[in-house]
Amino acid sequence: MQCSWKSMVLLALASIAIQYTAIRTFSTKPFNLLCSVGLAPTGHAVNCSLKDLTRLGQETPEGSDRGCDEVSSHTPSSYSFSLPSYNASKRTHILILATTRSGSSFVGQLFNQHPEVFYLFEPLYHVQLALLPRLAQSRNLAERRVMLGAARDLLRSLYHCHLSSLESYIRPRPVNHSTDKLFRRGASRSLCSLPVCQAPLSSEEQNLVLADEGECVRRCGPLNVSLATDACRAKRHAAIKTVRIPQISDLRALIEDPRLNLKVVQLVRDPRGILASRIETFRDTYRLWRLWRATGHRPHNLDLGQINTVCEDFLRSVSVGLARPAWLRGRYKLLRYEDLARFPLQKTRELYSFLGLVLDHSVEDWIINNTRGSSDLSSRQKFTTVRDSAANAENWRVKLSFDMVVYTQTVCQPVLELLGYKTVFHPRELRNLSHSLVEDRTFLPFF
Ligand SMILES: *[C@@H]1O[C@H](CO)[C@@H](O)[C@H](O)[C@H]1NC(C)=O
Ligand SMILES: *[C@@H]1O[C@H](CO)[C@@H](O)[C@H](O)[C@H]1NC(C)=O
Ligand SMILES: *[C@@H]1O[C@H](CO)[C@@H](O)[C@H](O)[C@H]1NC(C)=O
Ligand SMILES: *[C@@H]1O[C@H](CO)[C@@H](O)[C@H](O)[C@H]1NC(C)=O
Ligand SMILES: *[C@@H]1O[C@H](CO)[C@@H](O)[C@H](O)[C@H]1NC(C)=O
Ligand SMILES: *[C@@H]1O[C@H](CO)[C@@H](O)[C@H](O)[C@H]1NC(C)=O
């Protein structure tokens, strides 16, 4: 590529500059200090070492979870330097690792609806926009690396509630820590309710604001980042959804950071379902696929790149996850979207149990309100799935032509096998919805 080294240098410099401003205010405390002043279990004199912490962080959530990352409830004011001021008592940080049109908004809601979780919807959108404008999903390795470095730094800051780090990436640059340009702000309950949203609202209006993203943006006015930071600190846990991290190994540095207590939920979906959904949603990018569906002829210049990337990223991540490396112990759960669509309550309970969090009834209520057949009990309800975002996990089977399905299957064969999605060999098999293409598999987390 012409001039590519120049653009890479520029890109790297831009990234470093942005990261520098982002990190400047965020002083990383030496680990041992944190450990000796109160991150040790209450009332115990424990000398923490990095090794201890790693081990403790990997214990089962049900088991002894009194780790060095459990903050004593004593006030830190008697110490000579400041601890994080939020209540970090066994804070769990959750990352939903997903790709577009795989049901990630639905999974995000499972945390967004929890009153003790601070949820952010795609904050990395701003990193991508600032560093790689117009390059939606760069396949250039060097560019990807720069982006990922910035993305990791930002994630770390956000989990620590340094929301101002995000400001460096928002365009136009927020003034006085206030912005109306935060991507999908309305998708986060915390950012649409008190104290962040200070508009005087009746309880009816408040419900409207929480139910409708646009209403939130209209009623709540510009986002006050300082107030959002306070809201983040006031919550016990934080969850971030992203479709902008390709593979689990890209998160290794964060997962291995014992101070972060990061747990990753990798959401996967049948790539044929992802394809069908993207064709409907991203009409420009998938124009040639629509042409294929309309004409019955595969365009010669069809770009297989996007679906290839999905399958490669899935294959790499899931292979790593299923190989159960030590660094993922207790920190990785694979979730098939189809399973969640069929058994939303049961799968959500499993999810919370893996995370070691108490499932709040408001999450269950939300699931019941937003799904049909969520009684979970009978397999006859297999295909009466979730409304809205989770609608019809298998309805791609009537939306894609048989040729398109076969073509995709060929490209994605290894990952279909790995995840338990059956290939079809005949149109009759494809359209017969009483014949499920999702094999029963359980992907248990490992501890
Ligand atoms: C912690 O370290 C100090 C000094 O190194 C030692 O005297 C003390 O016994 C240690 N405490 C524990 C619980 O290991
Ligand atoms: C931290 O949160 C826990 C659970 O919400 C609560 O029991 C505890 O009192 C809080 N500690 C402080 C210092 O606020
Ligand atoms: C930012 O705050 C300063 C001081 O409070 C004020 O003078 C200025 O007008 C504010 N700028 C904007 C754009 O609101
Ligand atoms: C944001 O909230 C803080 C804390 O209440 C307040 O001091 C500040 O003036 C607010 N900023 C803006 C731009 O309204
Ligand atoms: C569920 O629906 C009921 C009735 O419409 C409503 O009162 C309740 O607030 C809803 N709960 C959630 C969590 O959406
Ligand atoms: C559809 O699949 C079911 C279950 O595999 C099978 O019993 C049935 O005969 C199939 N129907 C048709 C029309 O192929």
C-alpha cells in the first residue's frame, strides 16, 4: 500500500498523543501499596503478592472470594494517599465480547437492567472513529494493533471509572466535561437516570426516558461526564459491551491484571444468522449479498472478507477459550446466542452464577417482559424466541437463499463444527424449522 508507513507513523503518533492526554490524569498506584493499605481482607494481616492475587482472582465465585481485591469497608482517609474513592468491594468488571448482529445489545441489557451495574454501550466506538475514521473494521495488522492498544487503555480507565479518558476521543472535544456526542448514551440506564440525568421528570417520564434512547438524549440534556463518573463509582460493578475487539487474546493484558478482576462473556452466534442480519442492517456494505439474494446469481466481485473475519475471529477466540489456558481460568464464558434466545432465564442465571453476581429481579422482569416463551421449560418453545433484538435466532433460515447458506458454510466450516451448528445439505432441511440446526452443547466455564 502506497505511503502506508507514513500513515502508520502518523496513526501511531496520534494514538500516543491521545493516550497520553487520556492517561495523564490517571496516576497508576504501585500495586503493593494498594495491597498493603486496605485491599486485603478486612481484619487480616495479609502480605499480598502478585502471585497470590492472581491465584485468588481465579477462585470460583462461590468459593472463598475474600481476595486481596476485596476492599475493607474502613475509610481510607487515615492513609497518606488516596485510594479509589468508589466502593470497590469485590468489584466485578464484565466485558461482553461480541460482533455486530450477534445479539450483543440483548446481552448488554442483562447487565444494564441490574441496579448495581454501571453499563456502557460501545465506548470503543469513539476510539475507532478518532483513530481510524472511515475504516470500519481494518484488516491491516499494524493499524489493528494501534487501535487495540488504545482500546485496552481506554477500557482499563473506564472500568476504574475514569470516564474523562473517553473525552479525548469524542469529537467535537467536550467542553467543561460536558458533551452531547456520546455514542448511544441512551442505551445506558445509569446515564439516563438520576443523578446523571438531572431533568425534573415524573416517574412516568422517567420510565419513558429509560425505555427510549432518543427520549433520554432529548430530556436529559448534554452528558455531564463528572456526574457520570460519580454514578460509575456509586455502582458495585461495571459492564462494557464491545464489538470492536476481535479476539479474546487481544484482552489478555487486561484479563491478567489482578486489580481489574475482569470477566469476559464471549457471545457467539451462527455466522449464517449474523450474515442474514447484517444484510438487513448494513445495506451498503452488504449490497452485493442483497443483489445475490434478489437475482439468485452470486456477483463475481462479492466481498467475502466480512464473513471470513467473523469466522476467523470466532475460531481463534473459541479455540483459545476451549483450550482452557491458565490465564482464562474463572474469567471466560462462552455463550451461544441461540441458547440465550431459547432459554433466556436459565442462561442468564448461569451467566450471573459464573460472574459471582446476584441476579436482580429487575433483570428477570426485563427478560420476562421482553421475551416470549421465556418460561424456559419446554423444548416445544424452541422457536418462540425473543422479541426485538433477540428476535428469532434462527429466522435466517428463511431469509438466506440455499446457495448463500452453502457458500457461507464452506467458508465457516471449522467454526460451525466447533460451536455445534449443523450444516445443511438440502433446501428442505434448511427451511424445515422443526429440525433444529443448533446441537445441544454445554460450554461450561472452568475454574
Ligand atoms: C508480612 O510481612 C512482614 C514483613 O515482611 C512479616 O513480618 C509478617 O509476618 C508478614 N505477615 C504475614 C501474614 O505473612
Ligand atoms: C460497599 O458496598 C457494599 C455492598 O453494596 C456495602 O455493604 C458496603 O457497606 C459498602 N461500603 C462502603 C464503604 O460504602
Ligand atoms: C465552561 O466553564 C467556564 C467557567 O465555568 C465558563 O466561563 C464557560 O462559558 C464554559 N464554557 C461552555 C462552552 O459552556
Ligand atoms: C457537572 O456536574 C458537576 C457536579 O455537580 C458540576 O459542578 C458542574 O458544573 C457540572 N457541569 C456542567 C457543565 O454542568
Ligand atoms: C414489565 O412490564 C410491566 C407491565 O408492563 C411493567 O410494569 C414493568 O415495569 C416492566 N418491568 C421491566 C423491568 O421492564
Ligand atoms: C422436518 O423435520 C422433522 C424433524 O427432523 C421431521 O420429522 C419432518 O419429517 C420434517 N418435515 C419435512 C417436510 O421434511
